[in-house]
Amino acid sequence: MKTATTIATLVAVIGLSAGAANAQEGYFAGKSIDVIVPFGPGGATFVSAKFLEPYFEKHLPGNPEINVIDRPGGGSILGANWFEQNANSDGTTILFTTSSTANPFVLGQQGVEYKLADYRVAYSHPFSAVAYTSPSTGVTSAADIKSSNTPLIYGGIAAAASDLPGLLSFELLDLDVKSVLGFNGRGPVRLAFEQGEVNIDYQFTPVYLTQVVPSVEEGNAVPLWTGGSADADGKLTQRDPIAPELPSVYEVYEQLNGKAPSGIEWEAFQGIASVTYAYGLTGYMKPDTPQEVLDIFAQAVADINADPEFQAESQKVTNGARLSAGPATEKAIKAALSPSDEVRDYLKNLLTTKFGVKF
């Protein structure tokens, strides 16, 4: 009797597991998923979202239609606010964004309504950023960045957005750069660079590798440095494997000053740049999204990373960077949304006095 009961229990468990697997197998059948990008087309976030679109369609159970929808405005705040007010909690609405959305939330910027730290993380797509300048400046490498024969002009979206680590690198390196902000995305900034309206720019890896490298090869852009890669202690002291031929900001500081960077400027850059580059582009879902949905996305991420087609194509777009699933990154991402009081005060003071940001 005991044996019969055990067998019956085992059969029941197997039946439940099979039922759950079958439910997951077609979970998104006949559904569509809206991926909200709070920027205009052409920037790294939109490019990455479109790149990932067919792979999620292929590997999510039920093969849902993925719709990448751009909702630019307010340095990403408007699109994120729309998500807060309108997103579904069943996995069919995702906010796919960068530190352009995280920074205003962390700093308590005026107009922020979204509660980013409460959201669940479905996946993230690591990326880096490369700074480059125009040959018209006369600059040929990072070593002579302070010897530009024309004023350096940078174009960006918003000071508290994903431009922040770039702006902080200028502060750390003590560069005299005029910043023109208010663009709807990094795509328009790149076009402004090509038209000679700005002459120093940062572009994230997907755009740099696919759209800026050809300009470098044609002699129309001069690569300078990357944001850097984390060492064993999590500090951005290493060269980025995406562009190992270029120095990191850390190295450029050493080269220009004869010593390693330190102090609040370095801590601020280190903290914000880590959030921006280490976790890159993140897909967020509403706080009450069922765990089942998050588990489904985690499995889809594993399947995408194992897909030979994705591996080959990601080599072109991100130099082979793989996706990270929510369970592997959610705790770290939420922790990164809470800088020290000292760093937060420095950032608020800089952004208020130099860039007119209101908190």
C-alpha cells in the first residue's frame, strides 16, 4: 500500500510538471509583446531592441509577435512614465532602457513618476561605449585630447540620462567641453556629428561597431577611449574587450596626469559608469508580474544565448556579448540604483550648477 501510494504521488507530480511545461510551452501563443523604448529610432537602445526582436519571437513559448515601440521625450522620462501608467503585468509590456532612465530615478529628477527600483528585471544586454572625435579637431588619439585646435562640442540627450557617465568622464579628465543637450536619441547625435554640428561623441557598442567604425575606417572619426571594463574588485580599470585596442577612461587619466584617478570625481564616474555599462540595456516588467513569466524569460535568454545564429550575429553588433537573465542581475541592478549619499550629493550639485537640472 505504501508503495502504491508512493507511485501514485510520483505520477501526480510528473503529471503536474508536464502540465506546467505544457502551459509554459504555449504561454504567449496568439499574443504580442510591446517593447517600449523611451528614445527615438537609431540609438543603441532601439538598435538593440530590434536586434533582439526576432530571437525572442523564436524562443519565447508560443512565438509571440514582438513590437518595438519608440516613445521618446524628456530624456526617456516620458516613455518610462507611460510604462508606469499603462503597462500590463502579464509579460506583454516591457520597458527596455538604459541609465538614461535609471539616473533620473536615482537622483529624484523632476517629472519622474516611474518606480524603477520596484520593477522586475526580465533580461539585460551588456554593452559599452566608445568616445570618438572629429579629425577637424586635429586630435589623433586620447593622448592629445587637450590639444584640440577647435572647441570641443558634445551632443547629448539629457545630463542626467545615459550621457551622464560621458559628462563625468569629461569632468574627471578636466576637459573643456561644451555640451549641447536636448537630442531625442543618440541616433540624431550621431547624425549631428557627421554633419559637423558636434565634434566629440560617445556611442554605445551596438551603434559604434555597426555605424561608427565605418566612419573611422574612412578617416571621418578618431576613436579615443572606452568606458572601461571591471576588474576583480568591480572597478572600471581594465580595457574593454569590445575595443581592446583603445584605453579606458582610467588609463587616459593615468596618461594625462601620471597617477591613478581618485577622489569624488572618480567615485562618481565609477559608480554611474558601472550602472551604465555593466548592466547595459535592461528589460523591466511591472512589480506584480507573475514569477512564471520571469522564469519563462530566463529560459528564453538561455535558449537565445545558445542559438548559433544569435552567437554569430551578436559578434557583429556587440562583439559577442550575451544576454543576462533577470535572476542573475536583478539584485545587483537594484543595488546599483542606490549610490552613496556623498556621490549623490556631488552629482546633484554638478547637474544643478552646470547643467540646470532640477530636482
